[in-house]
Amino acid sequence: MMRQMRAATKPIMLVTAGAFVALMVFQWGMDITGQSSGGLGAIGRVNSDAVMYTEYMAAYRNLYDEIQSSQEEPVSSQQNKEIEDAAFDEVVNQLLIRQELRRRGIGVSDQEISQAAQLSPPGELRPQFTDEDGQFDFTGYQIFLATLPADQLLLLEAYYRDVIPRGKLLRQVSAGIYLSGAELWQSWKDQSEQVEVRYMAFEPATRYEDAQFSIPNSDIEGYYRDKQEEFEVPARAAVKVVVLDKTPTTADTMASGERAIEIRQELLDGADFAETAQQASADQGSAQLGGELGVFPKGRMMGTFDSTVFSAPVGQLTEPVKTAFGFHIIEIQERWGQDSAQARHVLVPIQRTDESEIALLTLADSIEDLGESMVMEDVGTNAGVNVQ
């Protein structure tokens, strides 16, 4: 029994912590201080609800970490773009679900939560209390619940408070879906029906020689005239292209880093942080607030950003910190141990410089000129680019 309880401790923490984080992200908008409209501000709107930057960043980071942990190579720029889109879609979907729950007046009572916790354990916990015969040990599970610390019980409550209303919504939405007996039977047959077939292949070309037959040209011409539509061939073309990569180069990255160093020096020389953030920061959400990020817990921000905030001296400007978004100049305004911190930042994005963009456009013009007098392979060789 004790082994079961110890084995179940990790899953319950993972399940409830995951649900609790999701609840913080999508229901409380990451407002851990209880202050509404804190943090970075809105980056979009779904009907009457704002899409908060902090919600998006939390969803982005979860997806980013998941992708990075599944592969050895760094996340590519294309993957990063897909992660950004998926994170925004996830936040929007969660907002739509919350709005529909409000519209339908769907909630959950304390009694429902208590009953669900007692009788419907999370799926991730079931294997820990299921024997070899597939029987669930409810007695062991009840003892496990009775011995859970208060903080884990709160996480479990948050899990059910989020999951139960969604289950009600799903049942309401699917209640109007009706399939007749014939439709159900056809669906089952489509998925389950199997047929055993025996056949014999017959190919005339392998049994008879062409020389055995003589077909008059008039028959061939007549067949062609009658079946012309069968001989039509759609227009086709073979295309070769030169693809120019617009991803920022190493030189572009260095230029962005140098710009971040310049901005940091301006701040050290006395420039107003809020004004600098409003004018120079690429983080539009926080820039409107003078670079303010508000209060956030450890682990909320991206790796190097987060580790810097919880290690650099309070009240000082950090050296430029590089993340997937660019270079950050951070000022830690307050920190409460390793639990949470308050900070502001200026973000310098990594993007192509004007010189780099002009060089790329010049190369494109040169390729176009070469293409008027050369085949594509020679164009690629002369311009030093790949032809696909």
C-alpha cells in the first residue's frame, strides 16, 4: 500500500500541477499578484476578452520546451514560427471555451469536485492503484487522498474545477448529435468489416506477342478520333528556382547585439528607462508600459531570461541577454528569494539590417539579370546560390 502511495505521488503532482499551470495561464491570465490588467497588456482580442501577452508567452514557452526536449538540434526558425502560431491558437481556443462556459452558465460546485475526486481519479493515477486483473483499489486510493498534503489537495481541486465544466460543455454540445441505428451500423461496418478476396491476374501483354495481331491504321485513327479526350495531357512545366534565405545572418545577430550594448550604455548614462523602452523596445506589449513586466514566478520566462532575473543583482542593468526573441536589457526591480521577481526590459530584435537587406535585394537583381542569358545551373554557379 505504501509503495502504491509513494508511486502515485509523482503522477498526482504532474497531473494537478499541469492542470494548475493551465488554469493560471488560461483562466487567471498569469496575474499571480491578483492585480487585474497587470503585466504586458493585450496583444489581441477574442470578442470581449483580451488575449494577454503573458498568457501567450506561457503557452509559447510550454510548446517551445516540449519541442526542444524532443530533439537534439536547436529549434529552427521555421519551427519557432510554427510554435508562435500554435501558442496563439491555443490561447484563443481556451478563451473561446471560457466564453462558451460563461454564455451557457456552466460552473462546478464544491460537492461535484469532492465527488469527482472520490470516485473519478485522474487517468494518470489509475495505473498506480490497478492490479494485474484490472481491478481498481478504491480503498488504497481513498487512503492516498486522505494523506495528501494541503497544497496538493488544492492543486487537485484546481484540476477538477477546470476539467469538470469542460466535460459538461462537451456533453451539452454532443447531446444534440443523433445517429440512427442504420447510421451506427454503417459506421461500424466501415470501420470493422473485412473481406477475403481471391483473384487471378490476366495481362494480355504477357501472353500474346504483338506480331500475332495486325491492326489497320484506319482502325487506329478511328479509335483516336473517338477517344481524343482520353489522350489529352494536362499542361505541365518543370520549374527550377533560386531560393534566397531571409533568415538573419551571423552579422545581423552581431549588429543586434551591438545595438543592445549601445542602448544599455545609454541607460547607464542616465537615459530614462521607460522612455527608452517606449521608443526602442520591440516588445510592444511591455513597451507601452515603459518596459514593465510586472511580478512573475520563477520558471515563467524563457530559460536564459529567467535564470538571469533570478541571479543578477537587484537594481542593476544586466548585460544583453539573448533569447529566441532577441537581446534583452533587463533591470531587476525586486526579487523575493527564488520564488518571484519584478523586472522591466528593453528588447532588441534579431532582424536583418538595412545593409543586409539591400545586399539580398542586390543579389536578387543580379540573379534576374543573369537569368536572361544563362541557364539556371550557370546562374547558380555564378551567383553562388543553390538552384532547386
